[in-house]
Amino acid sequence: MGRRSTSPKFVRFLSAERYSQIRSLAAVARHFGDLGRSGSDTSRFTRSTLPRVLPCLNPRCCEGGYDIVPVLHDLMARGAPTGNVVMPCSGHDGLPLGRGSSKTPCMNSIELDIEIDYVEAAARTEETEALEASKSIDRIDA
């Protein structure tokens, strides 16, 4: 049995330079509402598997999900190592599978717990200096 690979979509999200101050991350999402055929109401993620938008498990939900980027940016701006937030789904119960009107909001929500381990400030400074030095060398060679 082969090893499951990580989707490039996930890798690009938290491997961007903006997130270089995050050493590791653990997130647990508990889903509430119509879970359809989902076997569990809990999803676990790490730095390498966390998507930008967590999917809604409601089988009737259209254009829904949970955008976790603002939550993550708020935690990083405050330097907070942990965070807990309840988020409503941004989607709606669409036609023909929905509850009658495409304007009916999806009633699902999640409770998201995030734990972040940040890179030490000294290591971040060294990393930034190395990046700036490589940029200046690239400009000299050009």
C-alpha cells in the first residue's frame, strides 16, 4: 500500500513566505448540523494538510465552507499560540436538493481549535537576514 501524498494545494498555502514563522500547527474542526454520510464529526489537520477553506459536510450545501485564513492571520498577528472559534457555514441549501429556496442559508457550523508553534524570534531574524542576503546577491549577479 503506497504512502498518501499531500496535495500541492495544501503545501502552497502554509509553505508561503508569509507563514514562515509557523514551525508546526495542529487544528481540530468539530462539525455541527447536517453531516450527511460523513463517518465522523471531527476533522484533524496539520501544517501540511490544512486547507484554506474547510469543506462543509452538509450534502445539500452549495458554495459553502469555512474560510480559516482570517482566523489564522488574527492568531499570527497577536502571536497567540492557541485559538478557538465557532464559524457558520458561508453556503446555502441549493436547488434541487435543498430545502426549497436557493436563498436558504446552510445551517451547519464548525468549532475550530488551532494550536500554533512559532519559530523562535532569533531564528526568524536569521532566516530573514539570509533571505535578504540571497536577494541582494541575486541583484548583483543580474
